Amino acid sequence: MTRSTVTFDSPWRTSTILVTSLTLPGGNRGLLFVRAGPYLEWRGPSFASVAPGSRLTIRSRDVDPRSASLLNDAQALGLTQVTAIDVADVVFFDSDLAFEQRVAIEEVLVDPLLQTATWQPPTGGIDTELLPGVTDPAAQAVALAARTVGLPDLEVATGMHFDVRGDIDDVTVSLLARRLLANQVIERWATAPIAPSFIDSHATAERSVDHVAICDLDDDALLTLNKERGLSMDLAELHAVAEFYRGSGREPTDVELETLAQTWSEHCSHKTFRALISTPDGTQIQPLLQQLRACTDAIAAPFVVSAFVGNAGIVTYHPGTTVAVKVETHNHPSAIEPFGGANTGVGGVIRDVMGTAHDPIAITDILCFGPTDIPADELPEGVLHPRLVQSGVIAGVADYGNKIGLPTVAGAVIYDPGYTANPLVYAGCIGVAAAAPPLPGPQPGDLVVVMGGRTGRDGLRGATFSSATMDATTGDVAGASVQIGDPIVEKLVIDAMRELHGLYTAVTDCGAGGLSSAVGEMAEGIGAEVDVTIAPLKYPGLRPWEVWLSEAQERMVFAVPPHHFEALLAVCARHGVEAVSLGTFTGDGVLRVRAGDLQVLELDTHFLHDGRPQRSMIAELPTPYRGEPTLPECDDLADTLLRLLAHPDIASKEHIIRRYDHEIRGATVVRPLVGEGHDGHADGVVLARPTDTHGLALGIGVNPWYGLTDPERMAHAVVDEAIRNIVAVGADPAKVSLLDNFSWGDPRRPSTLGDLVMAVDGCCAAALAHTAPFVSGKDSLNNEYLGSDGQRHAVPPTLVITAMAHVPDADLVVTPDLKRAGDVLVLVGTTAPEFGGSHFEMVGGRIGRAVVPAPDADAPVRYRRLHAAMQTGRVRACHDVSEGGLAVTLAEMALAGRLGIRVETLPHDHAPTAWFAESNGRLVCAVAADDVEWFVAALGEPATVLGVVTDDAALVIDGITIDDVVMRTAWKGAAQ
């Protein structure tokens, strides 16, 4: 052992430190301690580094918060014998590293103040790692870090190590690994130490193609082929393909058949929404997509720039600026791999907005889960526990949004047994751009340029997978349909695209169907020829159809005039983004794909896009009860309110919202969390750039429980709720744009299709009533799970409406938290005994003849008058009345403002109706006592002056007092 002193100059001062070094076995010398003043810091490799190593295990010095979360999840799954789970991160290298290399790696990867590390393999516990071919962004980051310290040729993989304590046996370990620690769709596990897998990164595409015999197959053989290849086609479509190739005198290649399946999938072609629909008595129903488009055309809103065209809807609310908005679903992938499904759902919808040449500015998410307290033995076979799904989905949303640098600003989280096997994940994105003429589209001779991430097997057949019903084998057979995102790469693509304006004639994203969808859609009517062997690959061995159909993430496709290509490459190089030209747009209307000299696809784009036979479907329309409702009884109003506040749908979502960054970019004026303690929930959010006086409001409407009883009224109600939410924060109801997202069961079942038909009717009626056009939408059908017992588990009919509107003055926004004792509370709108599908029914039991809230014909005028009143700055608080009724609304306002309420007048003589009915079109506003008369007159309709705001932090309704602490415990306790 030797000691020496070293003097060095830092940017701040000259320092002298004491270095202690030790001669290690083998003659290696390692720096062990550095002492500077009173501080002693470990700066060298771990003692296990004495031996050669290829595995680095990194642990937190303090308690790792992941350990407590995993233990809670394990015990929730019934594994109560597990008493502790310790977590460590693992980095695998493809060869033993020399001592100096290990020192360099630890210097980059290990924070000596917060972490410890060892190169010694464990002697027990559980190891997990990603399956070969699954995107591993962490490994890519480690490899990049290794290159920066002079280790350029390392192959890297990452994993996790778990030490489990308790009275456990091999059966418990296996259950824990399979149900909690490893998702076997994308990961494998083993008793530590695991033998890691590596893939050679020197990538080339395989040049081979198969021809698929289809022309002479009978119906049974066609259906067998359809199932074996996962095509998700119906028999008429299979016959159309066979007939086309009989006419062509040849059999299709595997690339052609997969391309047709992707293009014709429900996910991509929306064949139910384009179908010919009739009722059993022969009455014809206009195709659903036509209805929605006709509704928007009839409204003819001057602010609509583009509706139902391209990747996103585009509107303009302010001269010189356009806004793009899109909401997508990623349901099936999130069911089998929650983190990856949600993660890439966010990444995909961001690229949808990028595909309209707009710069993304914010994200939304709406999440639907099964009950998180369901016993594990009650789960259908092959289904992940809702607790794990929720944890993974939220982590996936947070990971992508936070890393890419976009605020997650609006959303909802709801729970229902119908989502146990079929969770729903909606992700939305908003983008802005300087107003400009639309892109001209690809021109003959333009280059087909792909930019961004590399191509791998992740995401194969995702479009057809999302069009099918899931069952117990889905996770085993659809693993390649799951994608893992890399938000850092997508951030680089966004940065590069900001400098590409004027260099391309068209752009779209690689989403469902990958290059097949992106190039195929861009080539419609013009044709293109590409060579898939040019595409940058993550690893070798991909067949041509896999490169063509892969849904690998973070890729955009451009049509680039040849004289702009070098300039585009220069921009991409400056931002560290790969870009290559795969071929050209030809002008002959034929899509051709080669693998080098081998032709693997040749399809007329007219057949590709217009050759699918239109479906004919039967819809059995529901006949919901809309007569005189039953008046429910309620023995304990206060207790019912507390149970409603504790209900998972109503309870605080603060613990979820705080996982997301909703402040980044500095434009969130009304945040998801508001009030004195920053824990009240806003109705909508408002975005405004710091330099602007105007802004955008976003609101969400969703209520599937209404749809179980009356899907038409449900649709009208959620449109009204979404608009009500943005009116409540100060948006202009005359400038509302709507998006519809339908998640339904199998529409081939006539009753299910009938519910969908009526929901579309309700959407159109509500949009026309509010003169609010639909500008974009998405249908996600076949959200069903077929159990091993033959029982189908379908989601409740779920319609998510997103409303976006102009906020004329961002300084006049309104939030729901009460501001001042002495203010007067006014209920606008009328209250009726409408309890069908209500949360009062959920906590109190079914009501005999309950009706879903009816449309409020006066609501559109009411909202415009309320908006005008808000523009005076005299409305101090506003909150919409929705789930749980008036009593829940008042409790939330009081809790958010840390103030009390005394209600002296109720809006209905029947107490349960007054407290808990969920009638549409209602909001509670707080105004100064001197402004009450003015406010009621400004509304131009009867309103209920409920009572006053007090400073005693209690809610008093009709003489019944509920303490603030009790309400807060109910509201927050259920969510923790």
C-alpha cells in the first residue's frame, strides 16, 4: 500500500488530495480512496473487480423504492409469505473486461455516493433479461457510454436481479417470477446467475421470399391459412385476394400477403366504420364514418383546416398558427406488455402529430383498468393482474413523456371489471406549427427517405394483432407484436424535423404496419419502388417481409426531391439521426419492393387500397328504458358521499398525476392539480406560451357505465362532459374541436354493432347541438378476451371524447378550487332523477327503473353565456357536475380550496337526486355576494343559489355536516 498527495487545479480552486492505492493480485494497482478535506469518497472499482468479469450488478446504497412497490404487488397477488424483495440493475457484456475497462465502465455507470457495484455473479436470487430482439434502450445507452470512454466494440445487454426473502419455496419463486418480476412476452427469467443473450450488431437483411399458395384453396383451407399466418381477414377478403392472384397468373409472395393483411386490417382500414350496415328488418344505416364526416361538413366551422384526413386533425384558432391534435389507442399491446404498450402508444401518437409537420407540445392519457384488488385466482387464464397492468402502463406513459420533454397535461383513470382482461390505453398529442400551405404530396422522382430508429422484429403484425380477439395464448404467439420505445431517439427526430421545412413534399410516420403502411399510403395512386436491404437494421437475419412490416419505433418516412436530399442528410447528421433513401416514387401507380435484386412485392396500389370488399353487417339496435324513473332511497347521505369520494373512479389521482411532468416547456397555465394544496383536480387544462395572451384548453369525457344501459345517451353525455370541462376553465364554446375514440367489443355480434351505431348517432347529435365539429377519431374494436372455458370477456362500450378549444384570454382562466370565504355558490343547469349507470348505483346497488341522463337542449346556449360572464373576470371558481353528482362536486371544490361550504338551497326536493343525480349540463360557480344578481341575469335562465363558502373547512348540506378531514381521508385514502 502506498500513499501520496496530488495537487491539481479545478475551475473553482487549487486542491490537494490524499490518494491511497493498493497493489492488487496480478500486479494491478487500483485507486481506492480520495480524501479532500473532511470527505472520504470511494472512487475505485469494487473489490470483486479483482477477478475478470462480464456482469456488473448495481444497487442503491439506500432503500430502493422499487423494493417496497414490488413487495406490495407480491402480497396483493396473494404471495403473503414473501417478506422482502431487494432490487438491483444488471449490465451484461459479451466478454470479460480487463481491469482498466471495468474501472472505466464503473466511472460512467456507478454513482459512488448513491450506489454500490460488484462484478461478482450472485449465488442465488432471480435474474431477468429482455428476450433477444426486444429493443433495449438502456443497453444502447451503456454501449454509447462505453464508446465515449474508449471501448467501442462492446455488445451490451441489461437486466434485473431480485433477492427474495421470506418463507418461500421453488413454487413461490416461480409464481413470483412469472406473475410479477418478468413479463414472459418480452423477458426471460432464471435462478441467478442467468446466461445473457447477445445479438450481433453487424446487421444485414436476409434476401429470400416465399410464395404462399392461395389461388386454389377452398373455404376451410383459406380460413386455416388466415389463422396460421395471423392475417385477421374474413372469408370475403380472402376470396378477393385469391381472385386477384388467379387473374395475375401467380401466387402471392409472403410480403404481398402480409402487406394486404396489414392494409386491410380493422386497425388500418376501419372496415366496420366503412361497412354497409342494416337492421334485421332491412333498414339501411349510413356508414358510421360517413355520418361523422357529414356532421363535421354540416357544421362547417371556419377554424377547421383538415378533418379526418391524414394523421391528425388540424385547426386554427389564431392567425398565423395551426394546431394538430390526435388521440390513439394501444389496447392489445398494453394488455400483454403494459410498459411497452403504453410507452409506444405515447411515442406513436406523438409521431402522428409530427406526420402533419407540426411540433408536439403536450400529451394526454386516458387509462381503463380492471379492479386492482381482484384476487389472483379469479383472473382469466393468461391475463396479467390489473395491478401490474396499471403499474406498467403508468410507468410507460411517464417514461416516454418525461424523457422526450413533453408535458402530460390531461387525462382520466377509470376502473371496471370489464377491463380486467382488456385494459384500454388512450394516448393523445397536440402540436403547433406556423400556418403554411398544405404539402403537395409525393411527386414522381422524389426519394423515399426513412429517418430515425433502426428496424427490428419488434412490432411485427401489430396491425393485424390489434384487429383480433385475445385469448390465453395471445402473450405467447403475439410477443413480436410488442414494441419497446426509445424516447431519446424520437426527441432527436423532433429536433431535426424543426429544420427540415421546405426539404420534403410529404411526411408520415411508421406506425401500424411500419414501412408497408407508411410507404404504401404515400404511394397510393403514384407508386414507389424501394429496396428493404438498405434499411438500417438492429440485428441481422430479418427476412424481407419482416423489414417491410416491422413496427419498430421512432421512424418517419419522407418524400424528398433529389436535390434536397444532401441538405436533409446534413440536418440529420447534425442531430445524430440516421436517414437513408430506400428508393423513389415512380408515377406508375405500382408499389414494388425489392431485397437487393430479388423482387418480393409488386402490387397495383388501386387494388391495395380499394380492392377490399366492403363489409355488410347486421346491427340490432338497443331499446333502453326512457320512461318515468324510480326515485331511489338513501338511508345515510353522508356515508354515501364518503363512499363515492373513496370510489376508485372518483378518488384522488394525485399519486398518478405526479408521475408525469406537466410543467415542462412552461406553457401549462391551468395544471392538472390546482388549489391551495396543489392537489385538487382541474376539470380541463389550459396551455399558453409565455409570449401569448391566448391559449388552448383540453378536456376529456368518458363514462362507459352509461353505455351499458343507453349507448346513444352515453355518447351525448360524454361529448357534453368534455365540452363542459373546457368551458369550466375559460374556453370559448363557440370554438370547440372534438375527437372521438371508440373502444368496443366484436362488432360482428349484431347487438354490439347496434350499440356502436347508437353511440355514433349520439355523437353526431351532440356535435350538431354544440356546433362542435369532429376533426379526428379512431376506432379500436374486438376488445374481447376469449377464455379457455369459451366465455367471452368484452369491454363495456367505451367512448372517449377529447375537446379542444380556444382560450381568448389566458389571464381569465378559472379553476374549481374555492378562493374566498363569503363567496356565493350558484348551480347552473337543471337536476333530474337520472341515475342509470351512475356512481350512486355502483355504491348503493341497482335502481329498478333508472334512466341515463338525457341531453340538455339548453346546455349549448348556457355554456356560451357562462363563457361571456367568465370574460368579465367575476367568476372566481367553476367546477362541472359529473360522476357522483352535486355533493361530490361541492366536496371537491371545498377540498381543493381548503375552505368549507354551507348549502342552504337544494336543486331538487328528492334528497338523493339533489345530492347524487348526474344530470348533464350542470356546473357550480363561485361569485362574490355582490355579483350574484348580475351573474344569474347574465345566464338568462333559472339557476339555483346553493349557499355560501365558509372558512370552517366543513361541508354542510341541508343540516348534515361532513368534516374536511373525513372527506379528505376518503378521497385520498382509496387512491394510495
